[in-house]
Amino acid sequence: MTKEDDMKEVELNEMDLEKQPMTGDTPTGTEKNGCVKVKVPEETEVKFTGLSKEELLKVAGTAGWVRTRWVLLVLFWLGWVGMLAGAIVIIVQAPRCKPIPEMHWWNEGPLYQIPNLNAFSANGLKGVEEKLDYLNQMKVKGLVLGPIHTVQADQSHTLELTTVNPLFGTETDLTSLLERAHRKGISIVLDLTPNYEGASVWFNSAASVAEKIKNACMHWLGKGVDGIFFSNVDDIASTDAWPSIQGLFNKTEETTKRALMGTVSRLSSENFNLLLNHSGVDLLMTGIPDPAGHSGKQVFWLQRLCTSHEALSLGWGLGRALSTQSSKSQAYPVRLYQTLLFTLPGTPVFSAGDEVGLKSEDERTAVRDFFKALSDIRGKERSLLHGEYINLYNSPTSLAFVRVWDQSERFLVALNWGNDTVTMKLSDNDLPADARVRAATDTEKLAVDSKVPTEKLELGAKQAVMYFIAGVHLWKERREMKDTELKEADQAKQLMTRETGRNGCVKVNVPESSREQYTGLSKEQLIRVAGTPGWVRTRWVLLVLFCLGWVGMLAGAIVIIVQAPRCKPIPEMHWWNEGLEEKLDYLSMLKVKALVLSGIHTVEADRLDSLNLSSLNPEAGSEKDLDSLLKLSQKKGISMVMNLTPNYQSTSMWFENPSGVAEKIQQACSYWLKKGFDGIFLSDVGDIAKTSLWSSIKDIFNRTDEPEKVALMGSVSSLSVDDISLVLNNSGVDLLLTRLPDPAESGQKQSQAILKLHSNHRQTSLAWGAGHPMATRAQAYPIRLYQTLLFTLPGTPVFTAGDEVGLKAEEQLETLWDLETPVEEKNAKAKLRGKERSLLHGEYIVLGVTESTLVFLRRWDQSERFLSVLNWGDQSVTMNIRGKDEKLPDQALVRVSTDPAGPAVDSLMSLQKVQLGSKQALLLSFPYT
């Protein structure tokens, strides 16, 4: 240990010994002057303060850290490979989801038929529109209206299918109904059955009205109707005009499918299937037979239709007989039939009133709530929407079936329309032991969510129950058939299938390999396999590899963050640091950020008594005009600044004494800022800044409760750098406008002035302008050169009206707005400056300057760099800019060129030989490296 490390006493030689402080360690009463003991904690000698960047780099190259990095890299990749392997195993082992069939709006919920609009509502079509909220609550997906056209019974010559019967409303009422229904997600279908009040719905022959039917379909589909409905559609489907009618509904450019629907009278299942194949309708509706009158035939009929065709083309209704019973009998089991229609495969179709039946008011509410609950369940459950129908039990008075779709929830439905209690013995091996009640017509005996055994289901008279079956079951008995004969039907009337093209037995061909085909494991099998020791170890290995991989990625991210170069913080920017100014649409296209309004207050030259800074000069317009201008400018994102220089019509801007108008300036600033102006501008601001009221004027602009900063701006007429700095320091203005020195007189003087001001002040406080219209000096004045200079200098560019196009002082300002110069050419520089950080607030570095040329670099952090090259001399010049700084690249991209005959925009230019014509400028760019 060194002498310094071992020292316990330190002499305070610098202090007089008699005045040395006492240490806190000496016992009380024994204090004395002399040596002071300073205790140094032992742990401070070994305190770790971290390694420097150079030390870290040196340590990182040692063998130990190299091996560590390799280990982390290997673990990282092992982790990702393990996760990939695990994902592949999960994907391979997981049961495959069955593809969902194509669904249309009529497959997603119940349809609601309103045959008589005035019976449904006294207001006809308007009344239907008023009840759309009610129907939407019932989850209705489509309304079948009417018929609503005009016709006299059995008089075909009076048929007007494109005219709304005045008894029901007007076509305007129908259009309003369509628009509101579509907003609520309800589709509208029109019943165009022609002779709906006569003895025969198609008069004497459907062919006689087929052409009118076609025209009516085109008319109403063009009006926005979502579908057309026909009663006894089998009559019109046999006419020659049917294919052209059907073709109207098969247009592929429609975003929503238009539906062709129809009903048939009582047909056998064979003829029903034949009609469905032949007619090609999207939805064929039929009424279910009354089970009380048809014994067991209903079960066979339902099963035959459900297994022979896609359920998405079937529509089920109560039929006229059952609807009549529900409207006449209090004891009619409405909820039983609601359960049946909502759980059968296909689309449930209800007539107006079927959702409540003929009940007392309390019962109507309960029945309606039951209807709504069933509609809601069906709309969410795939098994009920498009699942398979599998019959489990049937008798003359009862029925039980299950609805199955892939891995979705299964639903077991049991119905008893008899007058006695029945017990159903379900022996299907795929049924679980218990099922949970989802909906029941008698909730007192079977509460919702209660469990019941499936082996024996006991059901009361005229009751129905829908059960939810937990777990995934195979339901495989129908997949093992090779040939199935439909023995119940007469072979002479057997359905003609698309595949066989002949009458007779329909063979359902199943490939030989289907019995051995691997369809994935069930949920129970997956859970059982997942618990074996091998898979448990595999999951732990994958988890460890996953964690190690993420730790490796985290370590790598930390190294990248530590080593990455830091982005330089962006300085505070205000609206006046971003752009140019004049007529609003035009100026907005030029990317102007502020408009300075000058000479609009009331004053006579050199007459102080005539000064009114809060009153507008009538020649400039009224306050109403000004308010309109302020509102429009805010919408365009252009800030408005008021020039309050008092004696603007004379050479003496502040009359004889600025103090004499200081109070008026203070009051006017408050007045115009409250009116909505974003800033105030004062010429020769150094004069007013010397007055005693200046600090009070500045306080008006320093309020923090304003949502956006209001600006105090000024100008200085002196070209002296010292004078400009003095005014900027003493006045404290947000933006000081100074005039550029004439480069034709001294380019070096200009460059030195800019560099000095830039280095001594924030560039966001500096503004550059020509001080007068640029083109007033000479016809050949290099306007585009000065545009390039002002847009690329550090600070805010300020232009006088007309500077963007070269307007002469004697020209009328009105001509400015009629110029045909393309906007893209005018605002190219303004757009560049507005989006490039190096030009907005980057460093200003002079690379070369002569009496007639100037080259400077603008750069910001890691943003794109810009080179501004200017030649205001009368001779062409060639410069080697690459030789001025070895860090510059060999080539740069031409972004702006003032010479039409010069280098093309977006071309590459060598920085070792930059050629520039007389009074021309170039703006070049190159990326950060």
C-alpha cells in the first residue's frame, strides 16, 4: 500500500494553526488546536465507476468475451430453431378447421315477411320504417315486403309492377325505408307476385306476365332493393323468360349479392329438390307440415330435404295453416315452433306476428324475448348457421336432432308437440353423458344452464329444449357409407342428380382411403398426449431455449443502443421558421407560412394626431373583410402578422420621437392579437426598443396561456453586423429581419456578415430579405439566384409580394394572380426547405467565397446534407468543391438549378468540377455517411 493510501492524518498547512477547526472525534472538554484527522472510508478506494468506451472495446476482444458471444449466438439460434420446430409440430398436430361455406346476408339471420303493410302498421311503408329499431333488436336480417304494386284482382291489363300502391305509400317512402334499413344492416326484398289478390297468383299463365316481371326486377334492383320474391315460383321458372330473369341476379360486379327468392305450394321432397336444382333460386321457402296432422311424415320430409341439398338454399316458415293457428289459438305452442325454425338447417322465415303469437300482453313479452334470445344464439353459432343435421330420435309426436360443425359447439334439439310427456332414449355413441340447457320453452322445469343426462331426455307436452353439448365429438356414422339407397321414395320419382344425370338410386361415392385418412387428433386426445413425460420435457426445453433466445436478443439490443450514434435534439421551432407569403390559395400552394399585412391602419404622413393604430384604412377594406381573411388563413395554415409601424408613409417611421407613440403601440398590440393575429411587425424596431414601455410591450407576447406562440417581429435598416446584434440583444424580438448586403458590391462582406450573425445568435431569431422587390434594380436581376440564397441560408426567408415571379415595382399586383407559371416550378425550393432538417435548422459552414461566388454547406445530425453554390458575377466559373473538404463525397445530386440549360434536376454532378454560368445557382445534396 502506498504512503497516500495509508495516511490517516492530514496537516491543514494552508490555515493558521491557531484557527484550525476542531474535529468531531475529540472527547468533550479535551479539544485542542493541532492536527485534524480526516477519516477516509476504506470502500471508496475500490469503488467501480464503469468502463469507458475504449476499455469496453479492448475487453470485448479478449478470448473469454469472444467465446461468450459465440455461446449466446448459438443459444439464440437454437432457441429460434426450437420455437420453429415447436410451431411446426403444433400446426401439424392441430385438428384442421373445416372451410366455412360462402354465406350471404339471408343466411345470417331470420327473414321477416310483412304481406299486409297496413295490417302491420297504419302508416304503410312509413310505419315499417318506424319499426326498424324493433326489428333490428330481433336480429332480423331481411324484410320481405308486400306485394305493394298496383293490380286489380284477375285483371292482368291493370298490372303495374313498377308502381307503388298509394294505399301503402309512395316510391319516396320506399326509398327512405331502403336507406334507413341499409344503415341498420337490414336488407329489403320486394314480393312481385303479380295477381296476389286474385284466384291464381300468375293469372291464367305465368308466361303472359314474364316480360313485365323481368322489367320490374331490373327497375327495383336499380333502385337499391336487395332481392325479389315470387309465390309459386315453380310456375314462372318453367317459362322461356326465366333464364334472362335469373341472369339479372348473377352479376358479379355487385358488392352485395342480390337474392332471387320464392315459395312453392305443398310438394313432395323429390319435386322440391327437382325445383331447387332447376330454378336456381338463391332461397326456396316452404312451410313445415303440421306434425299433429302428418304423424311421422314430417321427420322424414325434413330429414330428406336437409340431407339432399345445401341448407343455405332452404327457407323454413310455419306455412299458412300453422300461422293461422298461431293467430287464433291461445294454446298454440309458438315457442316450440320458434325453436324448430331457428335450429333447422337453412333460413328461418317468420310472418309478422310470429315472434309473439296470440297471447296475453305479459306472455307476448316473454315470447318475444324468447324469440330474440334464439335469434341471437343462431347468429353467433356456426353449428346452427351452417352445421350438419343429424337425426337422433323421432316418433309421431317428437323429434330430436343434433347440429354439428367442425370443432364448434354442438347443439342437441329435442321437441315434443304431443299432448303427453315423452322420454327419448338417445343411444348415439358420440353423445356425452350430460348436456347443458341453452334455451327451453318451460324454464320452470328446465332452467337455462342446468345439466341433464342425455341417455334419457324427458320432455313435457308441447315443449322444446335446445342443449349445448360440451367437448369435440366425431359423429362419424354418416362418413363410413359407400352407397346409400333412398328406399323411402318411389324409384320412378327419384331425384335426378347433377352427377348421375339419370333417375334411380343416388350413390354417394366415398374414396377408399377415407377410412384411413388422418384427420388430426381430437381435443381429448391432444390433452392426453400432451401430458406424457416426453412432451412435458419437450415443452420445458422449448421454454428454456425461448428464454435464452430472448436474453441473447436483449443483450444484442443493448449493445446496439450503446454503440449507436445519438440523434441531435431538434431546436424549438415556431411557425415563422418554416416558409414564405400572399393570396391565400396561391400562397398555400407556395408553402407560405405567414402573411405580413402592411399599411392598413389609419394615418396621414408625418401627422401624429391622425394616427389610429386600431382602425383600418378604408382603402384597405373593412373589419368584416379582415375577419374573413383571418378565418380563411387559419384554415389554410397561414399565420397573419400585422405591421404596426406608425408613420409608414414617411421616411421617419416613428415620427419625431418613438416614446410619443409607445403607449398607442402597446394598446394596438393587445387589440390586434385579441382579434386573432399571430404576430406584430415593427420596422426600425431598435428605435421603439429604447423606450421605457418596451418591456410592457414584450410582456404581451410572453403569455404562456396561448395555444400557439404569438410573435413579436421587427426589422433593422442598418447593414452593420454590430448594429444588428445590438438590436437583437436589446429588443428581445422573436424574429429580426435584416437586409442582405448587395453581393454585386462585396460577396465576401455578405458571407462574413451571415457567418458572424449565425455564430452569435440563434438562427431561429434571424430573417433575411432583400428589403424591397428583388426585380426593381435591373431587367436582368438574378431573381432565382436570390430565391436559392434566401431559402438555403440559416434563418427565415422573407419575400416581398412578387419576389417569387420577378414582379417589377411599377406593375399591378393583380397581374400576379393571373400568371401561368406552373406551381411546381414556383414552390420547388419552398417545398424542399419545408421538409429538410438541414435547411430548416442545420449548421452553416462556408466552404468558399470570392467577390462573385459563394459556396456553403448546410447539415444537421444524420439528415441529408445540402450544398448551395452561387455565382452572381458576369462570367462563368468552374469550382473544385471536393478539394475544399476531403469529407465531401465525389458526387452530389442536383436538387435545384436556376439555369434551364444547366444540369438536369436529379442528375449526378462531380464535385471536383462544378460549372456554373453567370448569375446562376445550384442546390446539391448528398446523404449522411
